[in-house]
Amino acid sequence: MSLRPVLRWPDKRLRTAAAPVSAITDATRAIWDEMIAVMEAMPGVGLAATQLGEMQALAVVDASEARGQVVRMANPEILHASVHLREHQEASPCLPGVSAVIERPRAVTVRFLNASGEVEERDFVGLWATSVQHQIDHLQGRMYFDRLGRVKRDMLLRKARKLA
């Protein structure tokens, strides 16, 4: 299977919110399969469909050490976020060569349509929570660096432009 390339910043689609998914179909499952293959090839711990130019609210996350525990999500939404925060060095294949320490809630409860098309609520903690929040940001047209102050964000984008 030929994999689509990941969109590169500043592609306008990365600033566009994804459309909700009304039902889980074979086409949805095929997109998830491709997303997982791209995520594993990076390697990464998550991917949003918008990163491949697929403007549907689909995400995959696998922050397990052994791998092979991918969670497929459609229309993920955060229902509850921990007041305790966690710092993590975040990056994106959309902006290669740069990263930044981002502070996010340590744990989140997320509601989504799962691979069976059923509504599921699941708690994510640690790196899982960070990755899920990162993917939800992508689906809403936001990048991780949007969570930085202006000076740090501008420095990061300048460095990324030099590397491009």
C-alpha cells in the first residue's frame, strides 16, 4: 500500500477543522489502517487524519511501549481534563526538526466513536493523554506550538523555516 505523505506546515488544511464522522464504514477503517501505517513508519504515538489531508475527525493513538495497542477514534472530544498538568516534549511530522515542551492535563476522559461504531468513553493518562490531546488539537485546526507564548512560537517557526 502506498502511503500518503504527511502535510507540511504551513499547508492551510492544517488550520482547518475536520468534519464530524457520521458512521464508521469500510472507507473509515481503510483510512485508520493507512494512518496507523504512517504513524508506525514515523515512528510516532498518534496521528490525526487531517495530517494526511483527510478532513474527517479521525485519530489514532498508540502510546504503549510494546506497540500494537492502537486506539481508533472518530469525533474524539474531551469530557473531563485533570487539573494536574504534565510537561512533554511534543513534535509533529508536519513541522519536522523542531519540538517544544508543552504543558497539558495529565489525564483526560474522552468520548469517541470506536472501530465498531459505538460511542465509547475512555480515560487516558500520561503519554496517552498527551497524544490524544495533541490529535484533538490537529482535528480542530490547531498545532502544538499554538500552546506556546508568542516569542517561543516565533522562535520555533523561524527555526523550522531554516530547516525546510
